[in-house]
Amino acid sequence: MTETSDQGKDPLVAGRREQHQKILESGGYPHRYDRTHLADDLHRLFSDLAPGSETDTRVSVAGRLMLHRSFGKLQFGTLQDVTGTIQLFVDRATLGDDGANRFSEVDLGDWLGASGVIMTTRKGELSVRVDDFVVLQKSLRPFPDKWHGLHDIELRSRRRYVDLMVNEEARNVARARTVVVAELRRQFETRGFIEVETPVLLREATGAMARPFATHHHALDMDMYLRIATELFLKRLVVGGMEKVFEIGRIFRNEGVDSTHNPEFTMLEAYEAFADYTDMMTLVEEVIPEVARAVTGGTKVSYQGRELDLTPPLRRATMTDLVSERLGHPVDLDSDKGELAGWAGELGIEVEEVWSQARLISEIYEQAVEPEIWAPTLVTHQPVEVSPLARRNPDDPRLADRFELVVAGSEYANAFSELNDPDDQRERFEAQAVARAAGDLEAHPVDEDYLLALEYGLPPTGGLGIGVDRLVMLLTDQAHIREVILFPTLRPESQP
């Protein structure tokens, strides 16, 4: 039975609806309320008020009632606003019998406005001695019993509004996310990057190897796709002379859902003319620690019971070196394909016959190496075959001048020297198109307009992408991406 189908059968809901109807019949709810102070304002202003004191300072507060206790002629309420809580002290001598009786009928979850003087109880609890109050909106539903303990991640994600009411950690994570985004923006703006916006709805989903979400534009009668990256549009802007640009935006990929993936997520992408992937390494080593300081106060953080040190310089290692360490055998792109396939099979990787040495090494890395990397590591020189937009390494053209930032088994950033040769880019797009025609739904389509832009000339450029959601997870010690996205993608509770 769903929550909406049992409204008339739940006696608690029925009782609240009766009170709601009484309020409507007696004039209804106010359209606004003049609040003079927030909870943390009062705690700061009156932090030195001695126990058992009363002031002549009259205030008006507003928020949601989270606790209600009655002791004879005294009642106490805990009012929660966006900054914290303040106690309401209700006595019949001040509020009168009628007011006290009305207050006894309020329910947990109700939105209240209350006025009175500031005081402290004998135990030193800062309070508002209420001489007037109004119900701003009745909560027709009580907090569900199954919310006690707040351990059900899926339930909390589905009913985020309830989670935020009762879970201080959820509110703290939401606030931390705003700090992360604001600090990222500040770090790039202070370095001269210009924030821009690029299209979300596209004729072709380009800029990454991922399956897109498809839709149809009826007025123009054409299929369109939600973007899987902002990359190619941002690089078009560099072609146009905007030498340092960045965007913080929503990305959509038609992929599975797990602890580190959500089909709708937030990325920061930045591009800088006349730079390369080594400059992007420096940028990551400068920006990420500053974001950590803004959120946690330092560059050493605790994540899932283990310490992580984000202080630069970070460890640097090539993908092939890391795979060699894992296998106990030196490997590179010239290694025997059969041996690589055998080692991959021993690791439980399902190998496809068409995979090249580069693809085998990449799969071994992704499935057996990356999940084991704990300390922040800049993993460099991925094969060009899996880096269709990256510039070739001059010493080995089969490798890309690229790196990924890996922390605690997950990728947090991806960057490379941008491929700016239009002929090389066309060859790679066409190779991807062959794979796409063979059924690879994540293969990159040919973007003819982007190729045209490259023919006008893209200067040497470094590009960087940072996963905002995962960064929030790291800095707030959350193991599941659903904890840092206010409204994550979830399977429906029941099919219609």
C-alpha cells in the first residue's frame, strides 16, 4: 500500500486532518510570517546568558516543530529552522489557557511561528518564552516509524524531504555540496577561467564514450539526445578565442546505478589554451586541496575509516606500470595478446576475442587495478584506443597524453592534452563509428561540425573534468552517491 492510498485509514493522519480543517474554518493559514531571528542568531547573541535569566528582548522565530513535551502547566517545543534549533517555553501564565490549549494540539512536523522574550531555563537552555504563536502550515503526516535510526538509504533517497527534516547529517552533506561547488567555481574564476553554458539537448551526444538518453523534438521532427559531456562545445569556444573556459553542469548517461554511478550527475569541465596535460595535473593538485580545506579545514580527510592525504605532490604512475605491478609481470602494448587474455581471464574478466592489447590492458586496469588504488594517484598514459579525444604521446603514439585522478578506488578527474589535429580526429571518429555500427552503443559518433571547428584551428589545449558528486562523497565521508545527490535516480516503488 502506498502512502497516498491510506490517508483515510491512518488514525494519526485523520486526527491531523481534523485539526487542519478547524484551522481552515477559523480563518486559515497566514500567507507570510515576519521572523526576526534565526536559531543560530539567538544562540550567538545570548550565549553568555546565565541559567534562570530572562531578558526584555522580544523575538519572532519560525520553523518546524521537532519535539513537543508537556509537564503540567508547562510545555516545551523544539523549533528547527535552516540554521539549527531553538526551544519554545510555553506556560499558561504567559500564553493563557486558550493559547496553552491550542499549543497542546500542535503536532510534530507542524510549521510554527512564535513570538516572545528570550530567557533561559534553570538548566540553562536558551528559550523563547512564547506569548503568541501561529500554525503556519499543518503537517498532515507524522514522521514514519521506520525512519527511526535512518538506516534505509533507499527510503531516505525517495523521501528526501523527510530525510532533511530529521537527519542532521543529510543537511550537513547538502550544505557541504554547496561549499564544494562554490569553491570549485572560485578556484577557476581566480585563475582567469570564464564560466559558460553549453547545450544539454543535442543532435548527437558527443564528447565521451557512453550511451545517451534519446528523445524526440516534435516541432522539428528530429531525434535528439541528452548530453553525455560538455567537452566538444567547450573546445569549440577555445577555437573561437575564449582561451580559458569552464562549466559546472548536469551530465546524463544511460548506464547502470551503483554506489558511484547515477545516470544524472554533475561534472566540472575546464579547458585552457596553450596548456597540456601536465598543466592540468598541476591544476588538480592545486584546486582539490583548496576545496578540501573549504569543506573540512584541511587536506587530510578520513574516508570510510581510513585516512587520505590530498596534500600535493600526488603519486604519479602509468597505467601499464600499475597493471604490471598487479600481474607481477611487465606488460606493455607489445605484450603477447594471448598472455594478456590469459591473465585477464585469471582475474575473472570476460575477454572478447576482438580486444587488442590496449583494450586488454585497459580492462585489467579498470576491473582489477583501479578498485585497489587507495592513496590519491595520477594515473597517466592510457592507450589512445580508449582515449578518442586525447593527443598522442610524442614518444609512443599509441599512448595518450592523459591522466586520471584515482582516490579510494574511484576516478575523480580525467584530463589530457586535447587532440587538435582534425585529420587524426576524423580517423578516430571513423574508427569509433565502425564500432558503433557493430553494436557498441557507447562508441563515439562522428561529429562533423566539431571536425569543421578543428579545421579552423584549436591551439594546444589542456582539458580537465572533475566529478563533483564523487568529490562531495569523498569530502563528506559518504560511501554511496545517493547520499550526495538530493534526488537520485531510483527504480519506481511499484509499476502502474
